[in-house]
Amino acid sequence: MQILVFIGCFIFNRKHNLAIFLKSGALWMCIVLNPHCKLEQKASWLKQLKKWNSVDVCPWEDGNHGNELPNLTNALPQGANANQDSSNRPHRTVFTRAIEACDLHWQDSHLQHIISSNLYTNYCYHDDTENSLFDSHGWPLWHEHVPTACARVDALRSHGYPREALRLAIAIVNTLRRQQQKQLEMFRAQKKELLHKGVTSITNLEGWVGHPLDPIGTLFSSLMEACRVDDESFHGFSDFMENMGQCKSLEYQHLPAHKFLEEGESYLTLAVEVALIGLGQQRIMPDGLYAQEKVCRNEEQLISKLQEIELDDTLVKIFRKQAVFLLEAGPYSGLGEVIHRESVPMHTFAKYLFTSLLPHDAELAYKTALRAMRLLVLESTAPSGDMSRPHHIASVVPNRYPRWFTLSHIESQQCELASTMLTAAKGDVRRLETVLESIQKNIHSSSHIFKLAQDAFKIATLMDSLPDITLLKVSLELGLQVMRMTLSTLNWRRREMVRWLVTCATEVGVYALDSIMQNWFTLFTPTEATSIVATTVMSNSTIVRLHLDCHQQEKLAGSARTLALQCAMKDPQNCALSALTLCEKDHIAFETAYQIVLDAATTGMSYSQLFTIARYMEHRGYPMRAYKLATLAMTHLNLSYNQDTHPAINDVLWACALSHSLGKNELAAIIPLVVKSVKCATVLSDILRRCTLTTPGIVGLHGRRNSGKLMSLDKAPLRQLLDATIGAYINTTHSRLTHISPRHYSEFIEFLSKARETFLMAHDGHIQFTQFIDNLKQIYKGKKKLMMLVRERFG
């Protein structure tokens, strides 16, 4: 007791995990539910609990959100008064349930008879109302808020009453099973109306799996403990917990030791069935990160315990029974035909059901798993709630999406369920088509669909068997869906996805490759279609992989060329060069691609793109076409006086060299463009110098030699270039002198030396340069030191 008080005090240190706090709250509930607790002691505990509960830093039960649900713990048949102080609190703390439990008692005569005797029956009882004390067999039932009733079981076990705990657990499970049947009958009576409306309500505001009191886990543990020991050696809960780590070595036995079981049932079948009931319950996704993580964690823990049990024919019957019920039970089941959009998804549970049922009833296994694939919270047209029902969840909890903090985990579980079905359906065309339809309808994450496509591809192409063509087609269909989903969105894996799709289509066959090229505009960007798809399709490795004959190769190449031309028309800036490359071997297609470039050159293409294509043309042996593109590129270029390291300079020099090699006419045509576009003196002087070194068109078109006479600097077109170069040097000099600093004086003097070399190339260049220097000395006479340096060098 002192330890628990210490834990209660310790709880307000915020450095500690919320799970410890919640366990402390559950322990306190177990303490106050001691069936032989004295009233004075309970009053003392209640006072202490209220004190802790009133502290501002007392943690909330769901971690970081208040739970404003009504006081459910006190919804009891025994008529106990609710504790007003705790029920009026706006949030539920870790102690709220323990405080509420202080109002519970064990004096109810029906409850006393249940826990005290294996012989408590009433075969003449015919009250078939919802809260009947006995079922149709005359066996006792216990109607109470389920987590509270299970907390009684836990308290009995903890305080040394294992047999009493087991009797109450059986009564609770029988009550749950009877409620299941009643709920099924109720839904069948209203099914037509509900399905017509397409709406549903949630009757369970608190889910049993992930609940702070872990009701299903308590029932399961109590019944599983009874599977291993007989009544005489029933040592209680601690013994069970000590052995849980060795569960895989334990053999659970069917022990029909209690009379309130159907023929052939045992504690083991009852434990399995109540676990399935809890896991399949339709329940609302709770608020708060911790509460949502707890739902996932407890579900996985319970399934892990179920997986330790080897299924025999008796247990398989239980699985069949519960699977059928869950499919048919409407709003009471998480696998019902119509569920609320914020119901906890069933993917993890359904995967376990699927793998368990598959060897015994494949049809039921697939039906269950396919039903569970939905994820309505992501559906924009998900069914709304029936607002006429007072218990409908929408009246209690507003629409919170996207505050599903575990949505990423949930989507991954949905993906795992789909992958499990795909693997199992290999070789079954009908089932594969059904699973594919479900994936396409229910999975909304492109990354998860891509993972499934990859999974299907791996399964279909295992090394130890021939490829499964149906599964390959499923893989391709999923890949196509990913392409459509990510076409207009940013996705860092997009290039990987495109390359993978081409690989997949290659495995499917040549018709698949042809199909994706025919429909490229719905799947790829123009750049992807040309640089990845068409290029890969036309590669030698693809041709070898497909074992194509000449006719098939040409047909595929024709589709690739058509794609390339369409892409070049749509996006010439990024696709023109790829289109030219892909169309090289077809004269008509190549001419068409070239014309597309010319048409786009004046409006939509930059000088760098045009220079790149022009260089490609020259490399391919089309110098006149290269020259034409180079001149078009020059019209888009503008190099200012100080851009002497611009990356386009090499392209300009190359274009001038190409023009020079073609002949005087070509050089004469490009020089005015150079003069207009380039204002950088050093670049112009470099071009001028190169043009004077050799004769234009040494080897002209068609290999004919020209006269070999050097061009005169006094005549067009070099005179125009010389004048422009001198003018550029003059303008650049004045620009540099405007903001020059002494540390740049020596560099400036060297610049003037290069300018003089250019001036001297003119017939009257010496006179021009002398006048230029005199003007500088007059205009910038204030820069005495600089002008002194100018006089020293140039007079």
C-alpha cells in the first residue's frame, strides 16, 4: 500500500513515461475494487485520489487530450450514484476511473451468486430483454460497462480469488456473445434501411482494445491461465505473468472445466473468441497521440499472443464463426458493410484473420481481408453519420481529420495486408484481379502502391520458377497507377518509379512497352518520356531482353520516334535534343524534329539549349544546320562589357569558328549578330584575332577548296568587327574608371595594353589610340597616380 502511495506522489514528476502513470491509475482501481475492502479504508483512498486528481499537473488519461465522454464507469445495473466531483471535471485524468470505482460495490446478489458458485443457473428464466440476468441456457449474465466489469475480474485475481475471477470472466464473455447475437438480429432487421442510407452509428464510444483498463487483455489472460492449470492448482495472476515469456514452449489445453460452456468449448476457445470479439469491435479512433499509439500497440500485443496458439479444428470453427459475424454484424463490427469514417481500421487484425483462415477457408479469408482494406478517413465521400441517433459519435466527437497521428502506421498496415493477399493469390487470376481492384480503390498513398507494385514484381519473377504473367500484369497496373498519381506532384522517387515501370513493362512484353509509349502523356512528363522511357526502349539491352525480330524492332522504334516528336512539340526546350537523337535513323522523323527546333527557336528556347543542339548537329555531320541553330542562338544572347567569364563565351567562339570554317558568306552573316549580342571587349578581340589567322572556308561545302586569301580588316565583315571591338574597349575603359581603386591600377594598365593591340590592327589605329589616351588624361586628370602610370606606359 505504501508503495502505491509513493507511486501516486511520484506521478507528478513529468520526466517519467505516461505508461507508468496509467498503470498506476489501473493499480489504484484494482486496489479500491478489493471485494473485502473496509469502507473506512476506501474513504481514505478516495480522499487521497481526489487530492492528486485536483493537482494541475495531474496527467490526462489519453496523454495530451482531455476525454469529455460521460462517466461510463458508473453506468451500472446496481444503481450506484455517480461521483459528482469526478464526473463534472472537464478532462479524465489517470485517477478518474479509480475515483469512480470507489462508488462500486460487491453486494449485488446476482454478482455474488456468479462469483461464488459453478452451479448458479436458472433454467426457468424466460426474460429475453436486453439486460436479462440469464441467457437461453439458463446461464448467468453480467451486464455492466465492459471495462468496469473486467476491472472486477482483474481485482479478484490480484487479491487472490482466481476461481471467482474465472467465473465472472465466463459470465462476461457469455454476455458479450449474447450481445453479439442480439446485435446481429437487430442489424438484420434494419439492414435494408441502413445500407440504403449509407450511414452508420458507433455504439461503442470506448474501444476495448487499447482501453486504459485493457478489458479484453484481462479476460484473455484469465481464461488462458485456466488452460494451463486445473482448479485445485490455480495460483493466480502472478504465476501467469511469470510464464508469459515462455509462452512458445507452453501447450495450452482445451479444459472444459466449467459448466457454462457450449459443447466442445473450453477456456481456450473462450479466450480466443473473446480476443476476436474485442479486436473486431467497431470503435472510434481516440484523441491524442498516446491514446492512438496505445490502440495500435495493444492490438499488436493481443495478436502476438494469439499467434502463439496452434490452431486446431475446434479453434478454426471459432475463427469461422467470428469472421462470419464480423462481416454480417453491420455497425457493431469493424468489418461491417457500412462503418463510420473515423472507426479504427481493421488492417492488422484482418491480416491475422486472413493468414489463419486461408488454409481452411480461402473464400472467407479473402472476403474478410478485402472488406478490411478500406480506410474511410481518407475518403472524401466517406459515409456520414446518422445524426438522428442520440449515441452517434458525431454528436460527441467532431470531425478531427487529419489529427490521426498514427495514420502513417495505419497506411503501412493496410499496405502489408494487401501485400499478404497478393502473395497468397499468386497463380489465381480471379483473386489477383479482385485484390488489384481493392488496392486501386482503397490505397491512397503513391509510395505504398509503388511498394506493392515492387512486391508483386518480386513475387512474380522468383528465380526458382517461371514468371507469373498475371501477377506481372498486376504489378504493371499498380505501377501505372503510381505514374498517374505522381504525374503532377513533386515526388523525390519519381525517376526511380519511371525506370522501374519500364523494367516491369519489359518483363510483361513488347505490347506493354508499346502501350505505355502510346499513352505516355497520361503517365510521364515529356522529359521522362524521351530521356528515360523511349531511350531505354530503344537500347540494345531491351532488344536483346525481348528477343525481338527486325519487324518487331522497327515497330517499337516507330512508337518511340512518334513519342519523341510529340514530346518535342510539347516541350521543345527539354525534349528537342532527345527527339533528334531518337530519330537519327529515320530521315523523315529527323527532319521533322529539326523543324520543330527551328519553329521553337525564335520563341521558346534559350541560347544555351540552341547551342547544345547546334553542337550535336555539327557532331552528327550537319554543319549547315548547326550553323543555322548557332545564328538563332546568337539572337538570344547578350554579353555585357564585364562578363568576360560567362559560360556562353565558349559557345560564341565555337559558333564563330564554325562560321569561319564554312566560308566568307557564313562569317559575314554571323558577325553582325556577334556585334549586336557581345559587348565584352576581350571576347570580341579574341574572335577578331582568330578570324585573321586563317582563311575562311579552307575546306568549303562539298569539299571544294577556296582561293585561300585572307580577309581584309579594312573591308566587311571584319571591319565591322574591328570597329565594334575598339568601341567595346573604349566603353569598358570608361566604365572601369568610374569606380576604380588603386589596387586595380596595374590590372587596368594591362587592360589598356591589350586594347592597344586591337587599335593597332586598324589602318589608323595608332592615331586612334593616341587620341584615346589623350582623352583619358584630360577627363580623369584628377586620378593623378593612375594617369602618371598611363603616361609612363603609353606616353
